[in-house]
Amino acid sequence: MIGDEPTNPQVNNRNSYNLLPYGSGRSPQTETGHGTRYFHNGLPDLIPDPYYIQVASYIQRVQMYTLRCAAEENCLSSSAYNSRVRDLDYRVLLRFPQRVKNQGTADFLPVKPHHQWEWHSCHQHYHSMDAFSNYDLLDASTGRKVAEGHKASFCLEDTSCDPGVRRRYACTAHIQGLGPGCYDTYHANIDCQWIDITDVSPGDYILKVTVNPGFQVQESDFSNNVVRCDIRYTGSYVQANNCRITGY
């Protein structure tokens, strides 16, 4: 996501995280994706980094007038769209970063062909997938969703790669994807990298982050697509602990 030229290699020494055995037993209806496939053998395998989320989650209070682009992309809870909400009213955002690695052997490519990608004028880039990630906040005791799940649509790119791996995909109108050995990184301070918790009371919760939700693009392993974090929200700040890869 970070807008760099793919011809300038960046490296990242964190290779993989908390891996689970292959074979989740699920057989979803999936596609291999559209675009120029450089690596044909095998399948991609996305895995989010739980530690990246844990160390950099925080609460931010933001006035509505600064959230106009985010509101256009439906990144806020439904109460933000009430006619009584004013520009100077505050929203409470649970912000967290995300870094996703393709540890498979093939490129992860968007489901849609590039002529169907959606241009977002506010953020000035194309979104190649309707939902690359889902963000949900669940009650720690009941598992009930307490904050409206946000389907994050992104432009896919090789933000950085393992040593010796060249970045090939960028956030452009034609060549989006995530190559083997590369990472797509979203810092916590970018638009829509949050859950709107304005209507959530202090308490204990579970932050659930799912990549490739609905298994739209075929992968070799779907059992490592979800991160869950224990969240303690005090009303003033948030603590994220025990972030881990789960199969659901």
C-alpha cells in the first residue's frame, strides 16, 4: 500500500509467523485472480502478521470534518451517517496496522480484471478488490460483534520483499498484486485502517482481522488467514495482547 516505485527494492527480514499445518479441509469456490502472473507453479498463501498489529494499536479521536474521504468509502459505523452528526463531532477510532505476506509459490492477484477496478477519487488510487480484509470487534465473552465489521478494499502492491526478492507490483491502474516472498503493508495512520468504536463501551473484546475473506482468490492454505487479538478498552486507551493466527 505504501506508495513506492517497485523498481526500488526494499527488504524485510521477518519471513513468516506462527505457521499452522496445511490443509484446512475447506473447499471454497475460488479463482486464481486476474493479471500478469509471473510465478505459475503452485498457489499463493497469504498470512497476516499478528505481532505487527499487537505493537502498534491505539485509540484516536477524530472530528468528522477530517473523515470525509473515509465516510465516502463507508469506513465509519452507521451512527456517523445520522443527519444530526455535525462536522465538529468526534469519532473514536481503534487504529491498528496490517502487514500481509504471500508465503506461497504463486502471485496473489485480484479477482477482478483491471478494467473493473474502482477508482477512488478521494484517495486517488484504484481498488482492485472489494474486500481484501475484514475488520471486526467481538465481545470477548459471547463472540457477538459489537462494532460494525469493516470490509477494507485496497490496492495491492509489493510494499517490501524478503532479501533477494524483487518488488514487481505497485498501486497502479494495471499491475496490482502480491508476489511470493513479498509483503503488503498498511500503517495504522492511513485512512480506513481502523474500526469505528464510537458506540462501544469500555470492556474486553476480540479484534478479528481476516485476509482474503470469503476465499475469493484460491490459496494453498486458508487456515492461516485470521488474526485474533485480546483487546482491553478503557474508554481512554487500548491494550492489544495475545495476537495470534487462528483458523476461524
